[in-house]
Amino acid sequence: MTRGNAAYTVVQVATNDIIILFAFTPIVAFLLGVGGVTIPWDTLILSVVLFVVIPLAGGIITRNTITKKRGPEYFEKSFIPKFGNITTIGLLLTLIIIFSFQGDVILNNPLHIVLIAIPLILQTFLVFFIAYLASKAIKLPHEIAAPAGMIGASNFFELAVAVAIVPVMLILVKIANNTRHWFPAERSV
């Protein structure tokens, strides 16, 4: 949406996925343990497998297979555009499923939801502006700065908060697009 550098974005997202793959379960287990909550290891590992390992492996296998058979240009210009709406629908269906199981908790605890949402929104804006303005300060082009800010702001962006944060992320996209002129001309990679 910010017309960022696709190669940079893929590397950054893959790096985040790898960090989540190896760090998410131990971090959650630690935080739950500190809070005195029983650690559901099977649930933690299953969530990493379902939401990180399977999609990441599927993406790698699909990209390698299609690129070998039809070439990178076909993959980028024909194959990927066919699935733009499907991935959005898949995300929405996943959110619906997750929230349908937690509907009572959400409806019965509106104050808790607000108390969780406020710091998440503030964190999202703060991290975006740190990464975005740091990119400007070191004179990176907008095609790198915008994805750096967006990816930084959405780091560890869990599906459980996606519905609350999506409007915030869209506001950040608008800010990045409206400030494109702040950055030096784009460089070819």
C-alpha cells in the first residue's frame, strides 16, 4: 500500500517470522510463568506451527516451485496478483474464527479490551515513527522507509489484536504516503 521495495519487505517479514518462530514460545512461556499462569506448551507450540511454520513453509515451497517452472516474472506479475483477495479473505476468516471463540470474553470485559488497546495503539504509532524518522535521518528512500516503519510497527502483530489495530495501520499507511516527498529519490536495487 505504501509502494515499498518488495525485496526489502520480503526479507524484513521473513526475518520477523524467523524471530517469532524461535522467540515467541519462550517469551510467552516466560511472561506467563512470571504471572503465575500455567504454561500451555502444547498450545504455544501449536500456535507457532499453525500461524508461522505452515504459512512460511507454504510460501517458500510455492515460490520455489512456481519460479522454477514459470520464472520469477510470472510469479511476481501473474501468480501473486491472482491471490490478493484470497489472502485477505483468509485473514478475515481466521479472525472471525478466533474471535468467535472469544466473543464472551470480549463482550464481558470491555474495560480490559480498552486497557489493552490503548497501549497497543500508542506503541504502534511510536514504533512506526521511530523507524520511519530514523530512516529519514539516515537518508533512506521512501521505498525502504515506509516498509521499515510499517513492519516495525506491526512486529509481533498477532491475529488476536488485528481487528483493533488494522485501522491504526491504515492511518500509518496514509501518513507514509502523504510524506513521501520528505525522502530522497528512490534507488534501484
